Amino acid sequence: MTAEPFAKQLAALESRGRLRRLISRSGRDFASNDYLGLAGDPIIAQAVADAIGRGVPVGSGGSRLLRGNAPEHEGLETKAADFFRTQAALFVANGYVGNLALFSTLPQRGDLIVADELIHASAHDGIRMSKAQAVFARHNDVQSFADLIAAWRKEGGTGRIWIAVETLYSMDGDVAPLTDLAKLAATHGAMLLLDEAHGTGVFGPGGRGLSTGLDGLHNVITLHTCGKAMGTEGALICGPRIHVDYLINRARAFIFSTAPSPLMAVAASAALDRIEQASDLRERLKTLRQDAAEAICAPLGLPSPRSQIVPVILGDDIRTMAVAAALQQAGFDVRGIRPPTVPAGTSRLRISLTLNVGRADVAALGQALLKAMQ
């Protein structure tokens, strides 16, 4: 096999402004998901240092079902189940593995997955591996979900229904209509799969996420990633004990993966304590949202941000990357997002508000963005 087919495809991506390259972090942070600035938190770091001091190993040594299951993993899972008020929790390597495990394992042949059309790529990949039928509802449109369920039942579908959404969408920054979706699920005896990746730590009492109030229900499973507002790594699948036990026995993405580092379980456990007591950090982040509304959104005629994620949709791939490059040159780490991560024609700047910057930085970004847009 020659390299020619790959070279041609890469050249085609470059001509369309879609070639991806790894870029070192530099400039003021408007790109990461470290929303509360906990990735470098000294309390979490000290918890890891203490664990190293008492002999907790760096590596797990194997999958969880072999010798890779450490007391630190089990301690985190017990703590997370209590924190998120569910029967059980399962610690996995990251959110991608979590969604791959959930969607490829729990929905069965004869079931129906109804997912939001903008749900994360990891969910799409898990759905492709599922034996269940899948359909995609219009974004945040509860009636679309209901219509797809009704059509499936009318065609003779008799299995279980799985309604799948992100609670906070990573590229649009908007929130799912969880109350109405929960009512729809109750009406149809459906399960709710809620990806809390960008809600955990930032929203809800104690940072428990946007699904607070639905936690502990027999038909709700949530995925809380640790690598965003929690500042660490890994992900926690939380839900009824029966579903967690089934994942342990059937989820290939879990069974055949080397277990996460026990030290990362220690870090995630410390991060749960940090986010529970982080109301001051959440208030500071809320202030940055208000600043972004004035300095970024209002001058561009955009609505005020509904979360810490501020999309500036430019449409054209090449222009998006040119504006992002101008901002990076000016000292602001803002990244351009292009298809297939977002739908065609909706390339955008994804401005992420984190506590790694201050109010003056947001104001300065607003000025630099106006200049770059010109």
C-alpha cells in the first residue's frame, strides 16, 4: 500500500480549510474545558502526592476484571454513587469509552435509540456498534422525539426505548429540555441516557450537573466526565446497579481496556470534594458569562450565552480558521471548529470560558475578535 491515497485526502482537506494539526497550548485559555480551573488545583495535586507517598502505583497493571481493579477505583465509585445520588457508579478511562460502552451494550436488539441529532461523536460511534435500531431527533425538539417514538410503535416496535441527549451541548452551549424529556420517557417507559460532560461541576447543587432532580430514578443513567470542570481524567457512569453490573459483564469497551491509573481515581475523588464546595468558582464563571455577553455577543449581535460555551458561527471553513489564527497571534487561544465536528455550513469559533482567565481577558478578547472579524 502506498501513501498516495492518504496524501490526496489530506491535500483535499487542506484545500477546503479542514486539515487538522496539533497546536501547542499558548496564549490566554479560551479553548480548554477546564471550566473551574481545577486542572492545576493544589488540593487535588496534594491528594495525588499523598497517594504516591503511601505507595499507590502509577499504573493499574491490567483491566479491571483482571488485576487492574484497585481499592482507589472502588472507593471513587462508592463516593461517586453517593455524590450523584445513584445506586452505583463505574469509573472508565474517559467519556468516549463511557459512551461507547453505554450505547454498544445496554440497548438490545429490538430496542430503539432516539438520540438528539447533535449528540457527541462518541455516542454516534457507540450507536453504530449497537444491535438496536437508532433514529435521530431534531435538536432539542421534544415533539420530534415523540413523533419518532410514535412512528416506531406504529410500525410494530415493541422493545425498550432509549432517549439519549447531552444535557449541555459542547459546540452550541445550549441546554437540553430535560424536564420535558423526562416526562416523555415516563410516558413510554423509556430509559434516559444523559451525557453530563459539560454540565458536571458547573451546574446544579454542589456541581452535580443539570440532571439534578432526575438523579436516582430507575430509568436514568448519567455520564459524568472527570476531564472537564473536575480538572482530572476519566469518566463516571452512574445509574441503577443492574445496569452497571451489566456493563461490567458485557461492555467490551470496559472489559478489554486497561484500567485507569489508581492515582487518577484518587484525583477524581478529590475533585468531587472540590466541586461540591466550589460555589464561589461557579459564581466567578457566571460573572465571566455576563462579561462575554457584553464584550463578545452584544457587539456581534449574538444572544447572551446560556452557558460557559460561546459559539461564534462564521459558516465558512477557511474564514473560521483565519479568524482563529488571528486571535491566536494576538495571544488568545481560541480554536476554530469545522465539519464533521459540526454540521456543514456552521463552522465556528468555540469560545470556552474558564477560570484560567479573568474579566479583563474577556474584554480584551472581545476587542481582538472585532478586529479579526474585519
